[in-house]
Amino acid sequence: MSIIFDGHYRMKHRTWITEALRLHFEEHLPRIVAGRRLGVPKSTVCSMFVRFRRAGLSWPLPA
């Protein structure tokens, strides 16, 4: 579970990926805003979403 400090999330390693996807798809935040909220660099977030799309994955992720 994520904890919010000063409007930003603090989380364990790699959980930012699923949290960024959730913020984008469920809370309808732009990708850059989701990354900024998580404290992840813009280039990293953009790269992750490009890889997600190219992999043909959909949200919610399969179990």
C-alpha cells in the first residue's frame, strides 16, 4: 500500500509502475502528472508507457 507525504507517494521498489498505471487508467491523470505525483522522472514514465503499449497489455493487468 502506498503512503502519501506532502502530495507525493512513497513506495517500495517497482510498485511505482503499477501505481502509475492505476493513476493513469483509473483516476484519469495524464501520464506525466502521474509520474510527477510518484516522484518518477518524466523520461522514465514516458518510456514505461511506451513499453506497456508496445507489449499489447491492457488495464487492469491480468492476475
